[in-house]
Amino acid sequence: MADATGAGGYYPPGGNYGPGYGPGYGMTLYERLQRCVGRVITVYVGEGNVPVMGMLHAVGPNYLEIHRATDTNAHEAVIIQLPAVASVVIPMQQPPMTMPPETPGR
């Protein structure tokens, strides 16, 4: 049965989505990623959706920096321009980050 707005109960009175939706509302990708610094993420880059997985180290207005370990246990920083990001996957439960221990005296 439809409610008083005739929308079947899907919209609040007035027929709009309410505050926080639409142009100019909500967080931008930059703001969302800022909240995830220090978490392990997977970023899919470019038209080929190349996956890049690692710890989100920094986010700028037009880039993000991911630190990851290579197959040879070396550390590398990957800097990706935000316009090149196709999608970002952030696990709800964070897996342990397996970074090799630092060698003393280096």
C-alpha cells in the first residue's frame, strides 16, 4: 500500500532523498581516502584495471601513495594520480600487513 506521498514508502514526505544526497553533498574520493590512511587497500588503475595492493600511506588532492613490499622483500612507494583510479577496494576487516622486519644497522 502506498503512503501519503504515493511513493510506496521509499521516499520521505516531500518526495526527496533528504539531506546529504545530490550534488555538493557527501564526501569526495579524496576525503574518503584520507580516512583510510594506514589501511591496506587495493586500487585498480587505468582502463586495464591493473590492481595495486598495499598500505595507503598518503593522499593528496590529486594523488595517492601506496607502500608495498615486492617479491624480493624490498619496499617501494607507488604514486597514482587520482584521475587514473578506476576503483578502490577497502576490506572491512583489515588483513595483517606482512612487511619484512627492518635490518638493524641499515
